Amino acid sequence: MKENKKITNKTIVLTAVIGSMLVVAMVTANTLWASKQTAAATDEAVSAVSSFYLETMADRRAQTISDLIDSNFDQMEKAVEMIKGEEIGSQDELRHNLGLVRSLLNLNRFALVDEDDIVYTQYTTYTGRSRHAFLEEAQMNDRMISTVSVYGSSKQLCLAIPTPDLMLMGKPFKACIVQLDIQDIVDLLAFDDQGRTHFALYTKTA
């Protein structure tokens, strides 16, 4: 009889121990699963926020570049109108006026192109076709954007507008161009990023 009781007690203790171990194992597994789920949800949230951040940055940067280009085109049109009002009969007078207009309107690398594709800047002249591919077109009817590599400088963005009614030094001029250093644009974007808060997360406490 005593032996039967001992066996029964051992069975109960063994069952209790095994049961406890199973419960601990289940709780541990549950905790690990919940932890993985939380980590996965966190990763997903971080990924979503990062995607939103990058998309917002891309949109803002695209808008900044678009605004810069539009502003330069507008200033170029003003520059052409200003030069049209001047009686320019020599290269010295043209260079003087180019420098004056460039300074007043804050235009970088501002130049005019005559009917023979000669480019006139404030300081010099050069053959345009050797540098600007868009001049190879038979006729220029609208605003154009291209890139150009200048010796000793980084790649530049070249903006051009047609000037069909512009007569200087007794001959027609076909285009007005402005060159923007791409590194300057990169620096502008970096400065713009520092000065803006792209997004904020708000929490409301009871």
C-alpha cells in the first residue's frame, strides 16, 4: 500500500514538473514569437517612414531645381529686353552691357549667341558649336536645357532661349544662354535640406 502511494506521489511530482516545463517552454516560445512580430512591425514602420522621407526629399529637391531653372529663364528674358533697349555698335559696348545686366540680374555665365554661332560673354568670345550641341539645330524655337563640360570646371547646366528679334552691332543674335555649375546646384540642395523640416511626428497625451 505504501509502495503504491510512493509511486502515485512520484507520478504526480513528475507530471507537475513536466507540465511546468511545458508551460515555461510555451511562454518562452510565445514571448519570442511576439518579439519577432514586434520587430517585424517596427522594421516595416521604419521602412515606410524612410520611403516617405526619401520620396519627400526627392519631391522637394526636384521642386527646388525646377524653381531655380524657371527663375533663371525669367531673368534671361528680362536681360534680353534690357539689352534690346541699348544702342550697341561694338564688342566693347556689348561686353560692358553684358557685364552690367549680369550683375543687375545676378545671372551666372551669361552670354549671347549671334547668327554665326559665336558666343559673346562679358570677357571673351568663342565658337559656340564646339561647346553647345543645341546650336547644331537649324532653328531654335523654344527654351532648351542641356549639359556642357567646361575645361577646368565641373559639368554645367546650360539654359538657352531664342532671341529672334535681337539685333546688335548690325547683325542678328539667335540665342541667350546661361550656364549653372552643377556643383553649385548640389550645394544649394544641401543647404536647402539643412534649412527644412521634412516631416514631424506628433503624439497627443491625455
